Amino acid sequence: MTPLSYLLQRGTAMLMAPLVITHLIVIIMAVQGGLSAEEILARTHDSMVWASFYTLFVLAASIHAGIGLETILREWTPLGRVAAASIGHTLIAILWVLGARAIYAVVWA
């Protein structure tokens, strides 16, 4: 793992900790409050706060997962550095695109 990968992996982990906790609290409050999916979507529609929150969340999770996969592939498979990095970067891109589509659907669609 390069020093940059190490810093990104640890930085995204520290960033995701409060994001995950906030996300879980919001889910618990919504379920206990008896909100329907329609009511939740109505509350998130056109909200820059939720768009920003989940954009940061998706970006951090994508980077964290890609670096983690790359590290696992380098340590546990015969793949070289370039192949493992390519697979990790591809995962980052896939997760970012899927997450961005979800954010768009929840906030602006």
C-alpha cells in the first residue's frame, strides 16, 4: 500500500464513521416514526443538505472500498500491482456511478 493509499484509506474511514452513524440514526427515526417511502422521498426531494451528505458518503465509501479491494488482491492473489490497482480503480468508478445515480433518484428525480 502506498503512503497515499494508506492516508486515503484511513481518512475515508474516519470520514465514514460519523456518516454511517448519522445514516443509521436517520433510518431508525424514520422507521420508528412510521414514515413511508413516499414520505421519505418527499422530504429529501430538492434538499441540498441530503444531496451533499450522501455525495460525501458515496465518494468516501467508493474510495475506501476500491483501496481495500486493491490491498486484498495484492496481499492474497498473484495479481501484480498494476492489475490490482486497475481492479480497485474500476470498483471506485462503478460505486461512484451507482451512488451518484441513487443520489439523483432520491434528491432530484
